[in-house]
Amino acid sequence: MSDIYVYYHCPGDSISKYKELGLLLIERLTTGTTIQAGLYRKKGPPQTLMEVYRDVGNEQTFCELMATEAVSLYQKHMATIPDRHIEIFSAL
């Protein structure tokens, strides 16, 4: 089991829109699973958000699904997808 951290910068004053999309993406990816997730904001500038997904079983499959769902969601809402940086950690 791994934890996946995805962080991205929200351009300008659009953090509220990106917050909404981040929460929608988390809902899409975790509904019906045992994955625990949350959305976090970095304190102070720049406006950076981070999605955290805990207890992910198959990281590769999850990351592929996450990429597909993110593109679909941002296109649906006519938003520019941010440059998403992904880090994967597992317990020692």
C-alpha cells in the first residue's frame, strides 16, 4: 500500500475553481474504494494545492486512472489542467 501526493500551482486568483475541481476528482477516484483522500492548501503564496490519496493498492493503475479522470474533468469544466506533480511513498 502506498500514499500518493499530487501537488500543483493554481494560477492567479483561481484557487476556488481549482479547489472545487480537486474535490470533484477526489470524489471520482475514491467513491466505492477504501482509499482515504483529502485536499490541502499550502499556507501563504504561491497558491498551491495538494491531493493526498492514502492506502492505494496498485499505484500504476491508480495513476493512469487519475490522469484520465483529471483530463476529462478539466475539459468538462473548460479549465486549464495545471502541471500536476506526483510523488508516491510507501511505509518502510
